[in-house]
Amino acid sequence: MNQTADVLIVGGGVIGLSLAWELAGRGTNVRLLEQGQFGREASWAGAGILPPGNLDAAVAPEDRLRAFSHQLWPQWSQSLREETGIDNGYVACGGIGVGHIPGISENPRDVAGEIAFWQSERVPVETLSPDDLRRLEPAVSSEVRAAYRLPRLAQVRNPRHLKALLAGCERRGVDLRCGERVCDLTVANGRIAGVETAAQRYAARSVCVCGGPWSGELLRRCGVAVEIVPVRGQIALLALKAPVFRHVVECGPRYLVPRPDGRVLIGSTQEHAGFDKRNTAGAIEELLRFGTRVVPALADATLERTWAGLRPGTPSGVPYLGAVPGVQGLFVAAGHFRAGLQMSPGTAVFMADTILGRQPAISLDGFGVNASHFGD
Ligand SMILES: Cc1cc2nc3c(=O)[nH]c(=O)nc-3n(C[C@H](O)[C@H](O)[C@H](O)COP(=O)(O)OP(=O)(O)OC[C@H]3O[C@@H](n4cnc5c(N)ncnc54)[C@H](O)[C@@H]3O)c2cc1C
């Protein structure tokens, strides 16, 4: 038996690594077990779009978590850079929401409704006429009409961010173990005692399951029925010699993310294909058609690579965050669906407070696991 950890985290994606870094920064003795490699699942595959928010006006718990995270991103990026020397590429590049493009976007788009939503949160949003859009981003097609700009939308290079988190965890003394799949949770007298892998048992005072779409399977083993399913998202990465636009361009679930080095991510699909992470010809063809219609210059770009990741989807679209009732010392932070990168700093701070028994900096009523999630 290994030394007992104060907190054992299951899963080394962006949620588990952020929580480990935050807890270790508060002097907690943390162990993190990852079944594969650290940060190689959805957290690596994601596009890194970080929408803005405003904690003074956000009401719904998911909006509050987005707003809280939005506040934390600049300071987290700076602290990670100072601590590890790794720049995660965080930049407030701004975003443009565009209207329906016939034959490309799936449904007529309610751009006015989206603008009204951002205004209700008192997040800076600018309505763009076709001329404004042309001046701002001349590379965007004149087919694109209704549009607005979110100047505070940011992006991060997730592979770099994960590398920085991993290095930060190492520096803060987290016991990091990859290639260790947790196959069971050990519960004694209604209290968590640790976890089991194929090779050994690990004792812990608290355990937090941050296993993305695999979390449900693990929690079911102690009778907790949280529903988290994998939702595949495919991405195509193109490369231009130099950037031709600088804002993230979003059209419903589809988007273009321009990197400062001339690369452009085109995403993404939402597919229920189990744990299958392969690309399909049809989806990639559709993404490329979308990308080249919105920014015609992309027709000359090189197709560098394609990939897919598995978002952790929940029936309500919001994550499960908090203590698991009935098993003292067991916590869950999983099911962030399309927003896990963006919500990761806020999730880590909220969960660290919750696990350590402190009053969380923000209230997030509505995210918890409740009695209805218990099986018979
Ligand atoms: C194509 C795509 C684009 C996206 N774009 C964005 C975006 O622009 N902005 C945004 O905010 N979000 C985005 N997302 C969503 C975001 O990537 C996810 O919400 C987020 O990565 C979830 O993080 P996680 O740590 O919960 O899950 P994961 O990254 O899946 O990490 C969970 C980890 O737990 C490990 N694990 C699971 N079970 C066990 C076990 N039993 N024992 C040990 N280890 C275990 C897994 O191996 C995995 O490494 C995107 C996702 C995809 C797929």
C-alpha cells in the first residue's frame, strides 16, 4: 500500500490536472492517476475557444462558472508561465458570431437572440454591419451577413496549456502516475478509503473522479448513476503561410480558430459514436466545405492533419460538480461537454474549496450530484 494521499484524483485531463495544480498550490498532498497519457483525450483535442462572461450579471450556474473562469484565465496563464516557463498561448483574439450560410449551417441562426444574450450578461458585444465585417476581417466571405463581435473572447493552445499544467503539478509535488486505470473505488462504512488499479490499491482521504466520459462507468461501481456519454467532435487543421484573419469565427456548432502562426482549426461535429475516435470522410468534407465558404482563402491552405476527441456529454449539458452524497470523501468533477477547457480554472478553484471544506468563492447551485443519481 502506498502512502495515503490527502486527495486522489482519477483522470489527467484538463479538469484533473487543473484541480491537482490548484490543490497542490494550497499545500495539499495530491496523487493523480491517469489510465493513458496525461492530457491526451478531449482536453488535447479541443479547439481552445474561451468565451467571455461577467460574474456580476450571470445567473445560471453554467454561466457563473464560465464568468468565474473567464476572470481566472489571464492570471492562471501568467502563473503557469512564471512557474514553468511554458507559454500556453492564451490571447484575447476576439470572436465573431456569423449568421446562417445557406447550404452550410444547419438551421437559420438567431443572431439577434445571441446578441441579446450577451447584452443581458453585460458582456461587451458589437453588432457588425456587412461593411464593418468586411473592414474588420476582409478574408471573411461576403456571403456572410449578420454578425457580431465579442472583443473579450480568447483562445488558448490546449496542448501547451496541458504541458504547462503537467509541469506545474510536477513542480508542486503532485504524485503523477500515468498508465494506471482505476477499476474500482474502495468504500468502507460509507466513506471513501481509496481506489484500486489492476496493479495495486491506493489509500486516500478524499477521491475526486475527473474521468471525462469514462466517469459514469466508474461511479456506477459504487451505485451512483451519473450519466456521462462520449460525444465525438472532429477537427481539421489547415496551415497557411501567414494568418489571413485573427478573430475566432463561430456559426453555431461550427467554427474557425486562427492561430497566430497561420494554422487554422476547423471544427466541429457532434456525434454519438461511442468511444470511437476515428475521423470520417463525410465529416471532414463537411468541415472543409464550411471553412472554405466562410474564408475562401483557405482553399489554398495545406491540410495538415485531422483528429477527433470525445466530449463528456450529460443529459442537461452541464457538468456534475461536487460531493457524492452517501459516500463521504467522494467527489466528482466531470461532464463539461463543449466547455471543459474554458471552465477548467473555475472548476478547479470551486472543487478545491469544496474538497477542503471551505466556502466556495462562488455559489454553483444546480451542479451537484443528488439523491436521484443513486441506483437501487
Ligand atoms: C473537437 C473538440 C473541440 C472542443 N473545443 C472546446 C473549446 O473550444 N473550448 C472548450 O472549453 N472546450 C472544448 N471542448 C471540450 C473540452 O475538450 C472538454 O470538455 C474537456 O477536455 C473535458 O476535460 P476532462 O478532463 O473532463 O476530460 P478528458 O480530457 O477526457 O480527460 C479525462 C481523463 O481521465 C482519464 N480517465 C478516465 N477514466 C479513468 C480511470 N478509470 N482511471 C484513470 N484515468 C481515467 C482519461 O484517460 C482522460 O485522460 C472540445 C472538445 C472536442 C472533442
